[in-house]
Amino acid sequence: MVNGGGAQAGMLSEEGFDSIVDAIYEAALDPKQWAAVVDITTRAFDAVGASIFTPFVEKFGLEPLWSTNADPEFIANYASKWGQTDPLLPHLLRRIPSPAFVYRWDDLISRQEYEAWDGYADILRQHVRQGVGLMVNTDGHRAGQLMVYTWEIEGPRVEELKRGLKRLERHFQRALQVHWHLTEARRTAAMATLTLDMFRTGAAWLSATGELLYTNSEMDAVIAKRDGIYATNGVLTFWIARPTRRWRPRSRRQSPSAPADCWPSARPARRRSAST
């Protein structure tokens, strides 16, 4: 993990608080930014390291979040060995139906039990003896945890960590809620675009305000011909080359990209009789 000022961990300044909150909401919109949340949280608390973990979400068909700044070897060992025997997990998961709570490892199991765990030696090699976590729960069991790691087992600094994480509770909870909703929306959008791609005719997906969101390959080919259908600045426009008596466009506004002869006279010429 990041070998920062773990001995001074705990105090969360206003600047540090704001930086974490900003990063959390950026990550809610862009999942690639959750790793940045981990690093910013570590620096803001002057801790040894941090992590984000989301249990249960696989049951909802969502991709879990697990981001940490631990070294790759520890991550590999935890994923392959220690994750299945971690004595904290059963106690932690039983508390998840609670809307939100802050805890330290020693609040879940005794220090003796934790140090007897086979994976504890690997934890020590990360310069960590204690973890303090914020667990929030939204929409059932869609839970997420933000945790910071420190060398201190107990004392004022550990209490400061708990208070600092508690201040982040509503922001972290709200950001995860946005993250889940957008994740589901992206999944729905992916299914919709996959369906449109199966059509053998041109199909387009428009927003409620008429914004062009997606076109399948058949529609792309139609637009590329520039023969009456144009996509300009995110708007799909249809042009009728020769209006008839039965149907005429109500607007004479012409697209800059439309052909020059796109709008002939609005009134068709009279047909003259052959005899005079």
C-alpha cells in the first residue's frame, strides 16, 4: 500500500474533505475514476492506504467495484487465498442491511482472532494493523465500503478516522446510488443498441428532446449517401427534394449541408393544356 504518513493518520482537513467529495461524485459519473478516489482518500487522511469494495452486487447483475492501492502481489494473494478465509467478512456482511455504519476491524472480531488469521502476516507486510471503514447501503443490498488503513490499532487517531469517514457518509451513499443507476442505464442502452444493430433497415435512437443518440449500421449507410437524410450537430434531419400538392414541408429553412436544389418553388407549376 501507499507508504504515507500512517503514524499521523486521522485528521481530515476541510480541503481534504472537499477533495474526496469531488472525487466521489466524479467517479459516480465515470467508473474509471474510483481508483482516483482511493488515492485521494489515502492522501486526505494521511493514511497507509485505502480501498473501495462492493459486496452482493453480482446478484443484481452489476459489475462489482474493488479498488485499492495495495501492491499487486497482495491483491493477487487476497483474491486467490485470503479473501475466502477473511474472518472479518462474515461479521461485516451480516450488518449490511443497516443503511450506513462506521467501524474498525476490532469492532467486528477480537484482536486475537484477527492476528491468528493466516493472512494477517501479509497484512503486516503492507504496514497495516487496523482498518476503519464506512459501509453504506442503498436500494436493498447494493452496499459499498470505503476503507482507510493505518498502523495504529486504537487511540485518538483511529477515532479521528471514524469521525472523518462519518462526515463522508451521505456523499458516498448518494454517489453509489448514482453509480448503480447509471450502470443499469448503460446496460439497458447496450441492449437497445444491440437490438437496433440486428435490424436490416435503418434505425435511429432519439432522446425525448430529439437528440440523436445512436444509429445502426444500416442508418449510417443511408446518412452517408446524403440523399435526403442528414445528421448535423446531433440532430437527424429529413429533407423532401420535390414537394407535392398533397404534402409540403411547413418550413422553408434549409440545412447548410442540404443540396442547393433541395427546396424548389413551394407552388408546383401548372400543367398547361396541349391545345390553346
